Amino acid sequence: MNILTYCEIMDGGASVFHCVAREDEGSLLVTFSGVVRVDNPARHLSEMLTDLRQILPGRAIERTVIDFTELEFCNSNGFYSIMDVIELVYATVQGPVLVRRLEEDDWQQETLPILLNLDEATVAARTSFEDVREI
């Protein structure tokens, strides 16, 4: 698996959030993990967004997996920053998108369909969900 780009947010000297984009045999895997509580997460994600804009158009991606199962908390500012990553992936990569989310997490069950813009028919047609139980 090849890491294409990543973002890390530090808070109080500790790493609290990661977003990693990996490629493996025609698949793009984007994972979100940790906690987003900072006021301006977009500032931290801007370099990753620039990287993705440059890297993804040249890749032969057949399918995408977006994994939220390790995202413990996301404030409203983080919600909009994650949306930027998601929108870029959908706009740049073709093919089906599998969204992994926690089965018993109200935020992920209720908010992710909004974040993914499933009201848009073309997005909904490409998207499926895998509900994962917490370990």
C-alpha cells in the first residue's frame, strides 16, 4: 500500500487527528482517525488538499474506500474540513465509493449522508455503506 499524502493535527503537543490517503492496486483508501476539536482544521488540511489535487488526476483509481471507523469526535469546523476532502475525492476519482462507518455512532449514521451529499443523484448512485461494529 502506497501512502499518497496525509494530514496530522496536533493539539497540546499530542497528535490528535490523522487523515491518510493511500493507494493499493487501483483502490484509493482515505481514512479519518482521532479527534477534531481545533478551531481551524482547514489550515491543517490545506496541504493535503493541494497534494490530492495534484496526485489523484494521474492515478488509475477504480474504487474508493472512505473510512470513518476510527474517527472518535468531530466538531462543526472539522465537519466542513472533512467535507472538503470528500468533495475533492468525489470530483477527482471515478468509480464506486464504499463508506465505512460505525454502526452504533449516531453522528456517523446521521451526519455522514449529509456530509457526502447523498441528495445528489450521481453521488448516491456511486456510494454504498459498510456499517462496522465497534471493537
